[in-house]
Amino acid sequence: MDGPGCNGTIVIAETDPLMREIFERWLGEAGYSVYCWSIGSRPASVPASQRAPVLLIADVSTPRLAHARVRDLQSVWAAPILLVSGRFSRGVGECRQVANSLGVRTVLAKPFTREELLAAVEGSIKDKT
């Protein structure tokens, strides 16, 4: 639940339970409230006890699923999107190109560090227009 000192709600769409746990811990420690969306189900509204999300983070297991995942998220929430995937090289150029083609803020290649995740989150939220 959002409260004093909360940086906002981040919706996580990730199939791997360990990755969801990592997101919840790292983002929670950074002051964010986390709401996990179960991939495979239709996205639902964030519970009324939480504010509208400031960011959506979604795992993309294959590039061909990326467009559908982005459309699903955008159909429910009006927030910037950060995609994470193990399918992209760690090259900044490739990730930037993919992000531009999908119309999302950032694509973060797995594996990533806590610092890389938080920098991508902060950059995505800060760049919100």
C-alpha cells in the first residue's frame, strides 16, 4: 500500500517466481510499492489501496511476444514501460533499438544488477512526459 515516503506503485509482469521476489525486494527497499500481474491473465486494475502505477516492468521471453505484451499493458495502464529480457545482448545499442521499435522507455538485458535495475527504473520514471 502506498503511504508516506512511497515513491509510487510499480506493476511487475514476470513469470519467474524468483525474479518477482527479487523485483519486490529491490524495489521495496528503494521505496516503491509493487503489484505483481500474473502473466497469462488479463491485466486488472491496480487495487484501490494503491495509486495508479508510475511504471510497468514486464519480462519478454521471446521478441515475438513483445508487441502483444506491450499492447496488453498499454490497454490497461497509462504508464511508461520497462521491458526486461534474457533474449537481448548486453549491448546498449541493441536494447535502445528494440525499445524504440516497441515504443517503450527501456529494454534491460538480463542478467542485471540491483544498481542497473534501479537506474533503469529511475530513468524511465524521470523521462515520463
